[in-house]
Amino acid sequence: MKKEDCIFCKIANGEIPTNTVYEDDRFRAILDNGPATKGHTLILPKEHYADLYELPEDTAGAAIALAKKLAARMREKLHCDGVNLVQNNGAAAGQTVLHFHLHVIPRYEDDGQKILWDPTKPSDEELKAVCGELAGE
Ligand code: 5GP
Ligand code: ZN
């Protein structure tokens, strides 16, 4: 997809009005328009990066630092009981908008949302084999 057609580029750069909770020269943080919970926020870099693989390391670090700031604000102002950071890459992982975004989702006791996964039960051998594939350079 071309950057010119990217809805999050337009939102991040102010071409489409949205509910902005934070803005600086690199990021805009907006309310998700289909929120999991009250205060569900998306951190959007103003530059177009499709996903985590394209995101420069320093921008990744700055996005997490901003998530930390927003999480503190959510606890203070919305009185949430917890926060999930969610970041989807690829259709298999549930990414629907191909402009990197980091979800900051305030959680409330009994909010009824299920953001966690169903654990599987691999054997020790299977875990060791995966570890062998993944570890190292
Ligand atoms: P993904 O599934 O790609 O990680 O998340 C995309 C998120 O963007 C969804 O939670 C969806 O509700 C939100 N979203 C999609 N389009 C818009 C939009 O135009 N405005 C806002 N504020 N949120 C959007
Ligand atoms: Zn974009």
C-alpha cells in the first residue's frame, strides 16, 4: 500500500480529525474508535512504518517510553486496574491497519475483555528444540 492511501498517516499528521490524547513531533496518540475498554489508545508514529520490522529501533524505544507515560496517566485519571500493551504484526497476528501502532489498553476489574491467549502444553523436548532454533545470532 502507498503511504498516500494510509489512513493512519492521515490521522497521525492531522489530515483527518481524531480524538488526540497526546502529540509531539514524532507521535500522535489517539483514542481507538472501536475501543476494547474506556481509554483504549493507539500510539501512531507520524512517519509511515508498516510494522515492527520496519520501525527504527530508536522510534520503537520512544514508543514504549510514551506508552509508559500514557499508562501512568490512565491509572491516575481513569483509575484503571491494569494496562495491556498490544502490538500486532501481520494478518496472522491480527494486524488490520498496515501502519505501525501500539495499543495501550487500560483494564478494569470485570471489564469482560479477553486479551490473553489459551496456553498450549509442549513437551520439554519440544521447548528445547524451539529454544535451539531461536537462541543465538
Ligand atoms: P490492529 O488490529 O491493526 O492492531 O488494530 C487496528 C485498530 O485501529 C483497531 O483497534 C481499530 O478499532 C482501530 N481503527 C481502525 N481504523 C480507525 C480509525 O479510522 N480511527 C481510529 N481512531 N481507530 C481506528
Ligand atoms: Zn501510514
